Amino acid sequence: MAEDGKAQATDTKSAWPLPKFHFEVKWDSNVMSFQDVSGLDVEAQPIEYRAGDSQVFSTVKMPGIKKYSNITMKKGIFKSDNKFWDWFNQIKMNTIKRIPVTISLLDEEHKPTMVWKLTNAWPTKITGTDLKADGNEVAVESIEIAHEGLTIENK
């Protein structure tokens, strides 16, 4: 007799990993729709050190400064939607409005389960769509944003 899934459904939190296609992005307090979000990573840059009187002929590696990758977000182009460009055009002489960005992975009830919070985010690059006379795809633009910190919350 085939399993009907009821046993797995009773413990859904541990039965299946979450799919990555259901997510939400908030810029400040505005919710925006994106097709793709990438670059949610952080690394501790190693510091190598060796004392001159060390008996070991190799360096010791210690954790150094944390380095955050830029986040790249892609979305379809809509008529009269210039939010990326409006934000990017605010860059003047090393000043830009920095905003908090929250990226949430959602569950089947549309509630956040894992949340990435970016501190002081600002745009560094915008890439417009490529154009093809024989293409059959949606026009997609991307924005790359820098930030000063990434925190992760599991709900």
C-alpha cells in the first residue's frame, strides 16, 4: 500500500527543506518583487602570522575582518518603473541614501522562516536588459547593492 504522506505532514518543520522560490524583499518599508537574489554570503578574511622565534616553520591563521559580498537582485522591467535608476541617481559626491534591506524566505503560509537583514545598503551597479530581435524572453534588469552588514534570523 502506498504512503499517503500523512505521517510526514504531522511534522512538516523537519520533513522537507524549504524551497527557494518563495521569498520577499523589503527596501526600507516597500515590498518589491524580484526574480532572483544572489550574494548572501560573508567570509572572515584570514590573517597569517608567524613569530620570528617560532619553532614551527609555518604561519598561524587567525580570523580577521569580515567581508560581505554585494547582493545582486534581478527583476522584470515594467513600464514607468524607475526605482533602481531613481535610487542610483541620488549618488552625489560620496553621498547616497542608505537603506535597510530585508530578504525573507517564506513558508507555505507566506510567513518568514529565514530572514537576511542588510545594513546601510546602497546601489553600486545597475545592468539593463539585453535586447534581441528574435528573442522570446521577458526583459530583466539587475541591481547590485553594497552593504555594511548581514544578519540572519531563523524564525
